[in-house]
Amino acid sequence: MSLPRRRFISASAAAAGWLASAPFGFLSALPRVTAADVQAKPLLFAPEVEPLVRLLEETPRERAVEQIVARIKSGTSYQEILSALLLAGVRNIQPRPIGFKFHAVLVINSAHLASIASPEQDRWLPILWAVDQFKSSQAADVREGNWTLAPVDESAVPASHRAKAALIAAMDQWDESAADSAIAGYARTAGAHDIFDTLCRYGMRDFRELGHKAIYLANSYRTLDVIGWRHAEPVLRSLVYAQLDRVGEKQNPSKADLPADRPYRRNLERLKEIRAGWLDGKADSDATRQMLHALRQRSANDASAKAVELLNKGAAVNSLYDAFFTAAAELVMRAPGISSLHAVTFTNALRYMFDHCRDEETRKLIVLQNAAFIPLYRSRTAAGEKVEIDEFEPGHLEASGRNGIEEIFTTLSSDKLLAARKALAYLKSGSDPKPILDAGRRLVFLKGRDSHDYKFSSAVLEDFHGIATPWRDRFLAGNVFLFRGARESDTDLAQRIRSALG
């Protein structure tokens, strides 16, 4: 062995001894810090729900539905299952991007709506589907870095009298850490309606995330209405974190002029143009038609201006919403896909926001933002059918009653436009719409393979009832394009749920 090598070994041994001993010997008096200790600790929930959340988190996907069915059979309530689903989702799934894997959270309210609108024997189906969807998204989150909602920094939580102002300042500046501590303080001390009014503006202020910021706001609040406001804080923290997503933009939107933010800034200026008494407008089908034409042909800026013009001429907000819903359905007919689908679910969310917000200025903004966003969705859809929803004609429906419903959904598997025409014929004949709504919902239970099946169908089937005749018939017929056809195969999950419930 050469001298340099001997010296190296000797020096290395000395170094090893030094590393192992004296300088830090005093630390031996302290408890050891294990690898588990240095991991970020997840937020813990209330004792009555934490065990069920843990069951959802820790049960393998292939056994999760069966485990939850066993809990249901032993007495666990619908509300408890829904609570655990939402809380497991917000703790384990990063709301960025707000779509994709995070649909496991977004879809919970849609599954709930599908459940309560279903025949009694079907009501567990969408909830158990949501259990499986959570497990799928949880696995995706683990693959992408295993994000977990951490406890809030208690030292930064503002006092009750400062929490609202602190949240508004943080949201306006797109400051994530300040917003997180502020919403925690706000959630602990303010009422649900006050917080909702504040968050409405941030749910609709930008076109990033394809409208999911508003969709998450509406759906999270609707689920909290069912499971109880005591669970609000972690949900609102997740929501605020989602609303501040810049989608990779390095510039702070508060200090830049970015396309996604322009409609909101322009519409803030337009608020003063809307007449006093704007909520006293009258139903006006011609105003609906004018608004529809603007949404079909004009820019986001022009569409908002048209909404102001029609409100000032005395048109009711509902007449404008008939146009928003119908225009979204027309996009579905022209280019059935992700962008057109979200035009429908975004409008559903903003209608909910309009109906539940108490602040008049914010309600004006909701209408103008909805008008602006439909053309933005239109700009993202590929060219397809040149159909105009207010002009397309009903088709020939050979059967009637239940057989007619079967004919519509069987045709849907091979010819979407013809199925839409047949659906319009059924609805215009004066037939009860409930059977077609029930059939569409049941086919989603059996054949739905994606969160969007639930989100979309629940939005359409809910909004149908609030749209004026004859627009609602065209709205439903147009949206048939994205329902499931009768000839599609049932999912393996549907079979698993049947077996578990049997």
C-alpha cells in the first residue's frame, strides 16, 4: 500500500470517529428523531369522523367499496360517509390543477345530487362510485408527490376582527401563505354566508383552470350544507389554495395584465353602468335570443356589454341565464368535449352563486362574468357541427312512452345528433320529462367511467327545471350528446357495487 493511500485511510478513520462522537454527544440526552418524525404531519379532523377518513385512506382500492358497504350495513349514516369522502379528499389530494385527479373532490356534490334525485334503491350507487374515484385520485396524488394538507400556521392566524380584511388583501395580492392563515381565522369566526359572499369574487375572477375555481366553490359549499359547517375550515383552506393557482405563470396577476384576468377587470368597470332596479326585469324570450346570438358570435367583452344592455332595457336575469345555459348546450352539440362540457358545469356553478350570494355588486359581476366566459369556452372548442340550437328541428321518434326513451338512448350510442333530435321530439310532444331524466341518470350509474359523467349529468338534470319553456327542451336535447348510450357496456365497478350491496 502506498503512503498516500495509508494516510487517506488513517485520515478517513479519524474523520469517522469524529463524526460519530464528541462534538454532538450532548444530543444523546434528547429523544431520537426518526424518519417518520420529519415528515409533514397531516391535519387531523374531529374525533367522530377521523376513523372513517382513515379507513378510506388506508383501505386498498380493490377493497374500499366493500369496506364502506360493510360500514353502511353496520349503521354508518349517509351523512357520515359523505363527510369522510370530502375530508379525505381535501386532506389527500392537491387541488392543483383543480381538475384531473382533484375531480374526486369536485364530484362529491354531483354524486350527492344524483343520489337524492334517484329512486331509493339506487341512492348508494353514486356515493360508492365516489369512494372508488377517491381511491383512484389518491393513488395519482401519491405518484405525483404525495401532497397532504398540513396544519395551519397558528402563529399567523389573524384575530377575528382582522380575518376578513386579511383574506381579501391576501387574495388580491395572490399571497398563498397569508391567505391560508387568514381563511383559517375567518372560518372560525364568521358565518357561512359572509364567507361565501367574499369567496364568490375569487371563484369567478379569472379563466384559469377552465372554470373549476367557481365549480369548486359551489360544490364545496353545497356539500358543507349537507355534512355541517363544523367541517368547513379544512375545506375552505383547500378551496382558497385552489383559487390562487396561477397555472404556472411566473408573473403575479395582481401586477400584470394577463388575458385570463381581463374580463373581470373590465366588468368591474361596467358595474356602474347597470341601472338601479335591474333585478325587477321581466321575462323576455327575445332578450334570450339576442343574448344567445351574442354568445355565439361575439367576443367576451362584447358579450358582457350585451348583458348590460339587455338588463338596462328591462330583461330579467333569468332570461339571460336561459341564454347562457342554451349557448353552453349549443357548444356541446357543436363540439362535444372537455371545453364545452365545462361551459355547462361552470354556468351551473355561477347560477348557484348568483342564487345564494347576498352582495348586489357581486351578483352583477356573476352575470357579466358568465356572459364573458361562454365565448372563451367557444374559442377553445374545435369546429364541429354547425347546428344552431334555437333552429335545429326535432326528429322522428317511432315509439312513445318508455319505448321512446329506450329509442333515444339506443340511438345515442351510434348517432348523437339524431338522438338529440329524437329527444327534442319527445319533449316537444308534451311528454313528462321525468322518465328521460331518470333514464339519463341511471345510465350514468351503470356506464359512467369518468367524473365528468357525474358532474355534467347532475348539472344538466338540475338546471333543466329552472330554464323557461321552450328553451329548456332544447337545452336538455342538446346536452344528450354527452350522456351515455344504452349500448355501452356496464362498468366493472357497477358490477362490484351490485355484488357488495347484494
